[in-house]
Amino acid sequence: KVKLPQNPTKLRKSITPGTVLILLSGRFKGKRAIFLKQLESGLLMITGPYEVNGVPLRRVNQRYVIATSTKIPLPSLSLDKFQDDYFRPQESKKKFGKKQDDEFFASDTEELKKPELPAEYFQNQKEVDGVIVSGLDEIYKGYLGNKFTLNDGDRPHLMKF
């Protein structure tokens, strides 16, 4: 069989840099985030900003977001260092294979802990958020900080996002 080349994912017309997105699934379900750019894999790079609503720089599939009509003016940001490799988890050095009895019953609590993120991640988050937050007024900060929810009687198919 011949493997066909994968075409790049088309970006929805409603999603442009600075568009506020509503996240539909995952840990940050219902939160609003700002779209920054599309990565080579087709995923969207977003940020909360973290200071405002706790959503860090992350990748999201565009199927799991709703684009709103709210646009936030983005200052000139250098996002060239953020590629798909930046977001991939680091390789673990855990050995796979058969364990001996003493290894099997030993407590692996140290090995099961999540690896610490490098300081570079936190520095990059502060740089990006600092530039974005400096351009936000209190109305936008309040809007981004609120979760999107539906109440009884709300008709999402009639809503204008």
C-alpha cells in the first residue's frame, strides 16, 4: 500500500489570530481562550492568558472549540519558537519488560510522579501573557475570566457567538 501525503488542516474562516474561543472539552472545558496561531500539525495554539483565567499555552484541535465574534487586538508577538515539538511530552526513561519479584513489590512512588516542567515553559508563558494582558482592559479580562455555561431555556442553536 502507498501512504498518501497528509494535507494540511484548513483553518475555519471564523478563527483568526486574536479570536476568543470557547473550549468544549478537556480540563479547561467552558473556559475562554485567545487563539494565537495554527501549528504545522493543524492544531491551534491558544492561551488564556494564564494570569486571567488559568489556561496555559496549549494545543487544541479546532473541532473542540467554538469561535466567538469577539476579537482581541494582538500586539506583534514572536511565536516562531512554538512548534509542535515544544508541546510534546519529554521522553521517560522508564524501562519496560519483565520485573523481578522484588522490583514488582517495591513502591514506585518516585517513578510515578509527574516530571517537573523546565523553567523555560514558565518564562515563555510569562512573556506571551505579559504582552497580551498589557493590551487588555478590565472588560476583556472579566469576559475571559468567566466560564461559558448554558442554563435551562437557553437555546444554543439560536445563539450568536
